[in-house]
Amino acid sequence: MRVLHLTCVRELTSGQRKQLTYEYNASKSLKIKWDVMSLHTKNIENEEFEKQIPKNFRFIFLRNLYGWIYILNHQKDYDIIINRHMTFDPFVLIFGWFIKNRFSVHHAKEIEELKLIRKNWQGILASFIEKIVGKVNLFQVKGTISVTNEIAEYQKKLYNKPILIYPNGINYKTVDILKDKRQKNEINIGFVCGSFSSWHGLDLLLKEILLHISTMKRLNVKIHLIGNVLPAELSFISSNINLSKYIIIHGLLSGKEYTDLLSVCDIGLSSFSLEKKNLFEAATLKVREYLAFGIPVYSGHKDTAINDSFPYYINGNVDINKIIEFAQKMKFISREKVRNKSEDKISKEKIMLKLYEEILHLNG
């Protein structure tokens, strides 16, 4: 069985590129016939699975048209076409009917998310269009593939087709375990984001810490923010002297600076306000990187691939006392133990092979 996984977007984010890189490498390692292609308008970083959309097709709807042209030109080369769902796309009404071997991949509750991205008439219009074209898409495909169980249930309510789950994963073998530079007399907690958007809940964490400054001081706790912090949160931190003592802003880091900083951390934090995107479950790349590094995770949401009994991933509310308690408990757990116990849950190869076998079964 030969599979094509196509992504067509305006700009490929760093997280999307990482995920597709892991998928591309996993397909080679597994020796299955699974091609990865990403079409976008920005500069190409990996020619093996990226292609720049021609200038004449770079406008909003024409990008989608180019994606459909690509699918139509290549569909005979593949037994299965998997495409990342293109939202409020009018061309699915025309071309979707001609692709009989297609599965669509869903990373969000699209109808609801579009209203959140633009909270004006444009968001309302995009959501209305998606409600129509998204429904048509579900009639056309052989099945849907969702990143989380929550999104899968959402798609199932719209139209009952075979639903597969494909959580994000990481190329486990290429991520080196972190050196252990944890400090006995202080607690260090890492919080990594490309940009700290509202749904990451940094504002909630800062307000919680401000209420428990005495605890932060007594236990010598430091929170390390890695990524772009929004102006509102920067202002909040700088205007509270007590906060700035325990919240350290590092900005975007990469390479050795990034791993050196995380090597002192007892735990990592994940998002706390996914409900702002009307989501309560995720499968974030950040969590998988933490665990592959050997860092336990405290998060504000359930993870699709991790059950409640797994001791190195805690789903809890924004409670700094609970976060600190978890960090203290994890301080003396070895990096190797966290990493090894996490492999089945985060390995891209294992997740991808499972999906491949499920598609093979459905395809007869």
C-alpha cells in the first residue's frame, strides 16, 4: 500500500515542520511506502518533503486550489491520499468527489476554531462556510484521522465515518536524553512555547504565583519561560518586583542554550487554557519533547496518548503548590527512567505504524 500525506498551508510552522520531519524519517525507518509532501508559500527548508506554492496561487483560496491540483495529478500514484483538512475551502465541493481514496486529517474543531481565530464578521463567515464545505468533505472521504480523541468525537457527531486517531509523535532515536544538572537546593521549572498565546495560560500561572510568593521564596523556586512572551504578560511581570525574582524570561532559544537550560529543570509545564480554543485534550509536540528529554510534565489538559495512571505526566489545574509538590517528587527520578517509560506513548514510528496498519485494514 502506497500512501501520500499532503499538507497545504500558507506558512508551515516550526511545530508542523518538526512533525512532518519526524513522519518522513519514520517512514524511511519503517520501510513503508509513505510519502510526505507540504505545499506552502514561504522559503523551503527541506526539499525532500516541501514545495513552494507558485506565486500565482499564493492568494487565500488559490492556495487550496493548488493543493487540489497536486492531489489530482498524483492520485493515481497512491492507494491512499491523506490530506490535512483545508478549512472554508470551496474547491472541495468540486474536486473532493473525484478523489475516491482520500482520508482527511483534523487538528481542531474547525467550525468553532475559526470563530476564535478572528472574533469578527470574517470569523463568523469563515465558520459558516466551513460548516457547509466541512460537511461535504465528510461525505466524500473514506474516513477521518484526528489528532485527539476529543476531535474524533467532534467529527463523528458531524458525520459517522470511520475515525482513526493519529497523535503527534517524536523521532525518539534522534532526541538525546538531557544531562542531569538539577539542583538540590532549588526547584527549576521549564515552560516552553514558541509564543505564549492566550490558551497557554501563562496569565493564570503568573497570578497564581503572585498569591504564593512566600512559598516560591521559601523553597527557592524558579520558573523559566522559553519563547516569546506577550506584551501584557511582560508588563505584568515587570510591574511586580516579587514576580520578576522568580520568573526568568529567556526568549526563544535553540540548540545548546535550549538543552542546557532544560537540563537544570525538574519538570516542564504544558498549556493551561486550551478551553479558550474549545479543546480539553491535546497531543502536543512540546510534551513529547519534554518526555524524550527525560523531563516529567505537569499540564492543564489531558493527553490523547497518555493514560491517567502514567506517573510522569500529571493533568491538573493551575495550582502552584501542586506543581511544586510534583517537581519535588520528580527531582530524584532519573532522566533515563522517564524517557524509557515514555517511549511507547511518544514514538512517531510506533504511532505511525499503527495508523498504517489501520488504514491497510480499512482499505481491504
